Amino acid sequence: MKQFLIGLVMFSVFQTVFAMEHGGMLMDEKGMIMNANTDRLPRDCPQISENVDITIHAGQQYAEKFTGKMFAFDTQEWDVKPCAKINITFINDDQIRHQLMIHGLPGYLYPEGMFHLELNGAGQLQASLILPSQKKTYLVHCELPQHMEKGMKAQLKVDGGDGDLPSIPGISAPIKADLYKTDWSQLAWATIIISILIGVSFVLITIIYADKLTSLADKITTKINPKK
Ligand SMILES: [Cu+2]
């Protein structure tokens, strides 16, 4: 019996330790929080410099102001101090799945250098992370197929960052922009020339026959409104 109790206690301790090891991971049918960090300091940070509360919305409505985009976050850039602790409230306003992933973080604190929030539909999540002191620009995006390409991309700068990432909607140009070539065929040229000729001839006719057109207009007016 004693051995059984000791075993039970050992098992509970093991379970607790195991759960703590996965403290960064939280998952249910609504969403997921991975690699959250509320208290472990990066090696280069003696203390947390500032606490920043950031609310980030994700949804199709935020892409409307960006031509050709379909998904977006409501904000495309944040700038925080070195060693800042960021408390993120992530809100999904769509009925589809969206993620908020931050890449390039130190691997000893964030496995695979990644902080990851995910919502399987409309909802809200809260999680924190602590950033190192390095002056750097981190990629923030949704990794679902085509969501980043269609606009769900942003950047998190520490100490002003080390430059802009490409294709941040409203901030930076893409490395390779979509190109819509004009086909300068004979038909295209003919269409342009004919359009110009028609336009010019209308102007000339109006000038040359101005008197006649005016008297015609008068006649029509008199017929419609004889009292005048
Ligand atoms: Cu998404």
C-alpha cells in the first residue's frame, strides 16, 4: 500500500512537471496558444523594460483598404523597446481559422523560434511573450495556405527594427510585384487610334455646326414648352 501511495505521488509529480514543460502549449477546439512566455527573461535582458498591451484583430474586413488583398491584421507594424514584455490579445473577426505567428525569436526560449496563436473561428485569445534586446524586425503572419500572400502579414520591430520586411500591406513593396502586361498588338493600336478619331470628330462637329445645333435646340425647347 505504501509503495502504491509513493508511486501515486511520484506519478502526480511527474504529471505536473510534464504539464509545466508544456506550459507554453494550450489547446482546445477553439484554438491554440504555443510558446507563451510570461516570466522567463532572454539572456541579454536583466529585466523587463516595459509592459505593452497590444490588441490584434484578424479578418477580411481589414484587407479592404489594400488593393488585391483578402486577409489582413488591423495593424501592420508595432515597435517596442528592447526587453519588452508584450501582452497580446488576439481577436479573430472571421468565421474561418486564422493564426498569429511571430518568427525569429531565440530558440532557447521559444522552440523553433516561434510564438504561435491560433483561432479556429471568431474568438479571442490572450498570451504574452518577452522579446530580447536585439534591434530586430520580426515577421508576424498567418501561416494558413495563401493567407500571408493575400495580406495577413505584419512586422514587429524592437528598438526601431533592422529594416522593413517585403510585402507588408501599406508599408513595403513586394520583392516581385504582380505584373499585368499590356498586349500592344495591331488591334490594340487600331482601337486606340479609332477611339481618338471618334472623340476628335465629335468635338469638330460641335464647333463647325454650333449655330445649327443651337437653333435646333431652341426649336425642340419651344415645342416642349410653347409658352416660353
Ligand atoms: Cu489566416
